Amino acid sequence: MKIYFSPFSPYVRKCLVVGHELGLNGRIELLPSNAHPVQRDAAIIASNPLGKVPTFFADDGQVLYDSRVICEYLDDLAAGTLFPRHGKLRWQALTLQSLADGILDAALLARYEDVARPENLRWPAWRQAQLDKSETALAAIEAAPMQLDGRVDIGTITLGCALWYLDLRFDTLGWHARYPGVAKWYAAFSQRPSMQSVWSI
């Protein structure tokens, strides 16, 4: 198996954390990439018309994207339990994954505003509105942080990767102080070996 890799992509990280949790990472080869929202990587586009990472190559020749599909494929391959199969637990995990992916989607747009858009074309209010999505999302989770306790599933993994990215790119947000329940959960969850792993090519 192979995956187009960027060390700072939270979506690639999400896939590799899942792979680590499932004991599969030794079977996944990291491929270098130059994914960019403007200068698009032709090598990635040849396999994924969106030109985005992660793009994943299964051993049987299938090409899979995006992170949600790749993670579910890995869980199925390993007969894992990161995607609950039925009932309320399944919908809780998938909904939290969507919420955390939404935090990431918005954070990436804010990041692109900072580093990809020419300075004279930047729109500060639009950037702030994107980052505000993390505020409203974290406030919703903070209202019942106990829902995260003891869980290791696709929802909590995605949330962990989203919080990792916020700390990486927007460390001045100071979300830890405003959402202490989430911060306490993340302090423990981020110590998992899968979250501590450092990947490089």
C-alpha cells in the first residue's frame, strides 16, 4: 500500500494515525508530494483528479480518496473497530468525524488565506469567519466533553488530528484555556503512540 504524503497535512496524519492504531503502518509506503491549492501537483492529479492528499493506493490496484474513505478501508482491511458497525455508536463516531473534518476544512482555508493568497487580495473577515467554526465546534464539544471519554474511534481520532493542526498552525488561538474539558481530553489522547508518531520520507 502507498499514500501520497505531506508531513503537515492533517488528513494524511489522520490516515496514518488510523493505520498505526490498526497495526498497518509498516505496510504503507509514503510517497513524496507537492500538493498545493494553486500550483497543483500533476503527479497526484494523474491518480486523483482533485490533486489532493491523501491519495491512497491499495495493494489490489484501487486508488482511494479522501481521508474518510481511506480510513474506513484500513479499518475494514484490519477487521478493526474504529468505525462502529451499527446503532448509536456508529452515528456518534461518524458525526464527530464530520465535525472535526469541518474544523480542519475551515482551518485549511484560513491557512491558505495566509500563505497562498496574495496579500493585497486577503480578506481578514472571511479568514476570521473560518476560524470561528473551530470556536463554535469546540464550544459544542465542551458542553459535554465526557462524550469523548474512553473512546478510540474515527471521531476521536479525527478530532485529535484537528486539534493537533490548530496547535501547529494557529497556536495564538488559545483554545485550550477557553475549552478546558476538551483540552484535558486532548492532553491525554495526544499521548497515544499513534498520535506521538513522527512520519517522514
